Amino acid sequence: MIRWISVFTIIMAISAIFSMDVFAAPKIKVVTTTTDLKSLVEAIGKDRVEVTSIAKGYQDPHFVEAKPSDMIKLKNADMFVKVGLDLEIWSQLLIDGSRNEKIFPGRVGHVDASVGARLLQIPEMKLDRSMGDIHLFGNPHYWLNPSNGEVILENISRSLEQVSPADSEYFRKNKDEYIKEIDNSISRWVKDMEPYKGTKVVTYHNSWPNFAEAFGLEVVGYVEPKPGIPSPPTHIASLIELIKREKVNIIIVEPYFSEKLPNLIANSTGSRVLILPPSVGGVKGVDTYIGLFDYNISKLVEALGETGGKK
């Protein structure tokens, strides 16, 4: 009798497990262009989404090679989320190749995260290729202002709710909680950076205007003479003079650029090269959107303190 009860119990337990697998709601498949967007989708969708980022955090998102495997990911996606502002020109090839109408521009499953964000450096003149990689609609690195992160969350949540109306309340709750976390973190980050407000820095690429505006830095020059254009000797010489004249102590460099030229400039000026990732996953241990700012602010505060930055 005891043996039969044990067998019956085992059978019921196995049946329950299989039943859960059969009747569990399928996860919403989301493909993002960047790891920052992936982190924000996961903050809202949690266990109800399956998210893949095409670009890695240590890659320059301007230049990502479109692969057939990425096209397959988009073919099976319910949602596609992009930074927009022509940052990922390569992504349209993947969308077209996927033939997945759910994620075509204008459809519920296509999310341009830039909608409603505070955009900087919108060109007011006619553009040509001699000006470098200038973006027609504004600087696309807007996610580096955490207030814009909250706008991105709203855009993602809105689309998730349309894709899966039954989960709308769940998504809104998670979104509101994460926005509250960002708000609390912004207060802490601004307080940490307050002693260094107005500090002048040089950056390799023009990735940081939104970050600089949010935390009181002043970007006075770039290692690149123009976005995406290599530096000639004349530009390097004038940049060295500028750094000396403006008493710049920090040169911010993204992980995917060579440190050779920034180190040469630093050695000539007494400034310091600081590697800061503009994206989640850009350095080991930076796994979330809030974690990205925690890392960058802590590294900046440490470096500015050591180099005698503005106080």
C-alpha cells in the first residue's frame, strides 16, 4: 500500500511539472541593438521576456557587422528596440532581411527608444561627409543621461503592453519601480559629482555630451578631430596645447578605441587617460543600466580626486 502511494505521488509530481511547461505562457522574444536597451527591457519584462542584444557592450555601436544569425533572431522576434537617430544604420538591413512584419517601422513591435528623449547637438546646417559621422537628428548617445533612461523605459513599456496586454499591469509596475531606482540613484550620483562641477575634460569620441550635461562636466575637445575621422598631427598638436591651456586632467576613452594616441597626448600634457564604458557590458562587472552609471561615476570621482580636479 505504501509502495503504491509513493508511485502515485511520483506520477502526480511529474505530471504537474509537465503541465506547468505545457501551459506556461511563452516569453516575449525581444531583440535590441545595444546592451543598454537589453538591460532596460529586462528590468521591465523580467521573467516574461527573452532578450538578445546584437551589439556587445565592448563594441562600437556605430560599426556592427550584420550577420545572417542576427537576421534569424529578428525573424523570430516579437519586438525590436533600437537607439535610433541613425546610430545603427546597419540594423535596417537586418530588419528587411528578417521579413518579420511585426518589427517593421510603424508596427507595435518596432521601438525607437529615442522618442521623447532630450536630444543634444541637432545640426542646424547642411551636412556633408567632410564633417565626419554627424547625425542628422542629434547626438545618439542620449541614454548616457539617466533621465533619458526613464524615457526609454516608458517607450519600451508601452510597446510590451501592446504586444502582451494581459501583462500590462506587471510591466507598468516593474517600470515604475525601476524609474524610482533611477531617480534615487540620480540624487546620489549628482551629489558625488557636485565637488567637480564645471570640470573640463577631453573625450576620444563625441559620446558624452548627455552625460556631461547631467553631471556638470564640460567637454572642451576630442581626440578625433571630427567624429569617426583619424587624427592628423596638426590636430594632435593643437589638442595638446588646448589641454595645457585649459588645465585638463582627464581624457575619457571608450574601451573599443586604442589607447596609444590618448596615452601619447597624456604623456605630453600630464593628464590622465580614463577608460569609461558608454554601454552595459563595456567592462567586466557592469551588468545593468544603473550599474553602468555607478561604475562611471565612481571611476570619475576617484580619478578627479587623484588628479586634483575642480572642487
